[in-house]
Amino acid sequence: MNPYLKAKLERYQTLRSSIEEIQTRAGNEARDLTPDEVRTINERTEEGRGLYDELAPEIEAHERSAKVATLSGELAQGEPRQTLDGRLVHAEDAMPPMAPRLMPTHEQIVELHRAVAEQRPLRLTVADRPRGGGEHERAAVTVDDTADVNVALVPRETREPRRLAVAARLGVQRVQGVTDVVYPVFNAGAADVAAEATKKPEYDAITPGLSTPQVIAVHTDATRQALESVSALEVRLRQKHAALIAKREDLLLVQTVLATTGIGSITGAAASTPFADTLLAAAAVVLGSDVGAAPNLAAINPADVVAVFGGAVGASGESPESRLRLDLHGMDVYVTPAVAAGTAVVGAWEAAARFVVGWDPRVLVDPYSQMKNNIVTTLTEEAVALAVDEPTGFVKVKFKP
């Protein structure tokens, strides 16, 4: 964003915030606005309208340039815009790179907080994870019911909880709501050398699988006074909901893999066998399977972390980093209580499975239904499933015989 546009947007937002602050202060003190306050509001409103008249062409040009840059980047990376019709398509260039985010953006949290203050229900779909991640700035222009034009600068993204679907880099396929999804399962088969004038080998072991997105939800009732007076509570509540849903989502994915017919299994050779050796043996099973990809993630229980890694700096001899990173010869190790202690799940997740999204994560605030009790209900939900199309890409591990 060019410095001129950024400075003007910041000034516009400052004017709006100061006007809202004056109105809020008068409301909290249960009094009418003073003549000085009315004059200040009128002056700042006029300045804000003048700023918007100046900024409107600049904002339009900025958004147009950003859109062109995004399209150019997608074409350069071989990722054209998606046109999904609800079918479980496995073309790699038709899939978003990551699972949709669970935590609302900073802008959306402000919108939700405003809805609570104004005592009006609001339901929104959490935005997709921005490409590239990290902090960024984005201009947002909206027009509300009173025809006021709102221009805001969104300076950052809110914190996302850790999730197995993201750590395993699962490809995503959206379907139409909570409905049965049929997907292909690739079973055993092999290519062979064909002698001259003989029939070439055929792979015909594709069978249908069935999956249904499951609704994962959590809600909280809190007093309206708490949500209005403590702005940080609103953000923390969203983060807690997102974390709880992420934890239950992890369990759903692990349970789906373990319940899939055809996955491999391996048990440690002896009670004294190092856990890392057993994980490496499981990785070898995946490498030798027909999935044609290396395992990219092993999910283990928190109780087994020390037994797997011991006191070593890194399983492959890496020097310490500034952040915690657990991997075994390049295979990520994801720690989750969704896997029972003493066991693990090793898999080529991104090659052998797809993350099915029936409902994108959504947030609902309802400060109206229980208005007599000053209770605001906050609900977060999604509908997801896992489609395992190559069972041999997964191995269930038992560390001790």
C-alpha cells in the first residue's frame, strides 16, 4: 500500500474512533451531548467525508492492482482460480493449499464486537487463510444501513490454533454442506513389463469410499457487560473456541484413519526398541507402499515425546532453533492427545488423504434471544471430514509388543 493512501486511511479511522468515543462516553454517563461535543462531531464528520472523496479513486485503484497481482501469482504458480461444484475432485491445481482458518480475522472480530454492543445478531463465515501467511495490511470499504461509508486498515492477522489438517498439509475439497461424499479408494495393484503382442497390465482396483462431513461446534454464554467492557475477552473467546474445535478436529481425523480398512500396522520388535526406530520402520513401510510418496507426518501422544526424542538436540543432529520443531529425518512429528499413548500414526497425509469441508468455519453472536438476562451467546462451528483415498499411505504404530 502506498504511503499516501495508508496515511489517509489511518487519519480517517482516527476520526471515526474519536467520534465513537465521544458518543460512547455520553452514553455511559447517561447524558446528552454537550454543544462542544456536537460541534466536534460535526467537524470531524465533515473532514471524514472529505477524506473519503479523496480516497475513493485511490482505494479502487489499489484493490484493482492487488487483484491483478494475485491473479498473476496464481497463473505463475499454476494455480488458476477454483471453480468447485461440490464434487470430490483430486486435481492438485483445483485445491486450496491449506485448511480454512478457524480464527476470525482482526477485522471480523471488530465487527462481532460491534454487533454485541448494538445488540444485534450476526453470523459470519471465517475468511480463508491468506496466501503466504504472516502479517499484512488490507483496505476494507463497506457501507452500512445508514449509508455511512466505513474505511478501515486491517493491520494484522489473529492467532490460529495448531491443527493436524494444517500440519499434515492436507489438500482441501469443499462439498455442499453436510452430505454424503463419494470418493475413489485406490487399492492394491501393480504395473508390469508387457511382452510384445501381449495385453498390458491393467489397474482396476478402484473402489468407492463414503464420507460425511461432521459438525463440530462449541458455544459460550457470557454477560453483555463483560463482552462490552473487556474487549480482550472477545478475542480470547474466539481463540478458545478455535482451539477447542481444532482439538476435536484432530481427533476426528485420527479416528478416521484408524478406522480405514487397508492401512498398514507395525509393532516395535521388543520393549527395549527405541521409539524412534519403530517410527522409522513405519516410515519405511509407507515408502514401500503403492502410494508413491514419502511419509510427511507422524502423529504421537504427548506422553511419548521424550521416549521418541530423548535428550538429543535433534533427531538428525540439527542445531537448536528459536522455535520448537519436532521432526524425524525430515518427517514432521505432530503431538496430539488424539493418538493413544504408546501408539502413533505415520502417513503420507498430503498424498493419501483429502480434508473435506462441508461448512467453512463460521461464528454466530446472538445478544438478542436472552436480552432480558443480559446474556450473549457466541457459537463457533464447522462441518468437516477426512477422505482416505490411499489406505496404504498410512501405518498404525504400536511401540511395544
